[in-house]
Amino acid sequence: MPQGRRSVPGVTVRSDGSPGPSGTSHPSDKGKSMIRVSVLYPKGEGSTFNMDYYKTKHRQICVDVMPGLKKMDVEAGIDGPYEAVGHLYFDDMATVGAAMGGPRIVEAQNDLVNYTNIVPVIQISQQID
């Protein structure tokens, strides 16, 4: 994402810079291998997760502090081991490293207590197709 450019919750910036609803791809994205960082929030006794806060506040913090973030999807668990899952998409591992090691990443990390008491599990994957 270009420096200084901001997204609106529920809208992603595609690789060509055009806006679109979260979770959508653009025809020019076909055939590109992306890196997906999945942040999984396991269910547990006494666990809490404020999805409204996550969607309206935390997502925007992530967009603001992670350079190179292409899009962010959010899932609410219905059945299975997770309360929620956030998926963050990047072009490559170098971009992931720059985003996760950036000077403002602590803002996203410190925001965790505002929406959950769950310690998340992180999975980094390469999209195959």
C-alpha cells in the first residue's frame, strides 16, 4: 500500500490500487502467489472476542501501521476451534518482514487487549492457487 494511503474498514486495496470489498480479488491478481499471515484466535474457557471492535477499529490500525498490506479478511468462527481468524495478505516474505518489523507495529500489538483476551496463533502461508 502506498505510503500515506488509508483504507476504509471493509474495503481492500487491490494490487492495481483500485478499491473493492474485502476478500475480493482483481483479475490482474490471477496467477500471483501471495503470502497470507493468518491470525487465529482459539476458543477457550472464558475467552472473549469483540468482533465489532476488531472490524471497525483494529482492522484500520493494521492498515495504517503495516506497509505493503494488500488486503485483510476477517472470519467469525461458527463451528470449530477458533472464535475468529484474520488473514493479512502481502506480496512476499520481505514485505511481511518489513510490515511486522516496522516502527508502528507495536500499535497493532498493543491494541489486542481492546478486543480480546485470547493469545492468538500465527500461521504464515504461501498461497498456491
